[in-house]
Amino acid sequence: MAKSAREWSQPKPATNYVFGPLIDSPPAHPDTVLTTLLYVEKVIREHGGTYTHVVADMQLYKVALQIKWSDPERWKNLVLRPGGMHMLMSFIGCIGHLMKGSGLEEILSVAYGGSETC
């Protein structure tokens, strides 16, 4: 960031890391997720942000999505996304489903020297 700011000669704000409190409850429990969302939203607003962006693994993402859907107006500034690994797995699964029987599996098997496991 500093190098980029020097190159563009425009000062950029420093990145802030905020460590929240530990919550001694099961991570995927709706109360735990709600407490975390409220805390993150509060910190974002204290730092001048409008939107709260949350990236979580699929289990926590589903719980957070249920919370958001329970009161869409209240959570209109909450942006939820599944983690990168889950998005990639979902994408690869879709491609595999769409391309089944097209010969793609055989081509990849030859290209990467894998054995047929599916």
C-alpha cells in the first residue's frame, strides 16, 4: 500500500486490524453469529464505514444468511459472501455437472495423469 501510494503520490490511509472479543459459545450457533455480526457492524460504523462485508465458511455463511433474511431491512448494509474455497468448489461442481459426458474428464485425466476416481 505504501509503495502504491508513493507511486501515485496520493496518501492512502493505513490498514487497521481490530481484534474482537472471544465468544465462548459454539461458532455456528445463531446467537454467536448474531453477536459477531452486531460487533463487526459496530466497529465498521465507528470507523466511518457504511457496509459490513463478511466472508465466512459455508456453515457460518448459511447461519448469517438466515439472520439477514429474517429482517432484510435491518441488515440491508450487510454483504455476505461464502469463503473463496467454497465458491471455487461450487463453481467446479457446476462445471463438472454441466460438462458431464462431454469428454472433459478424460481430457483432464490424460493431461494431469490422474486416475479415474469418480
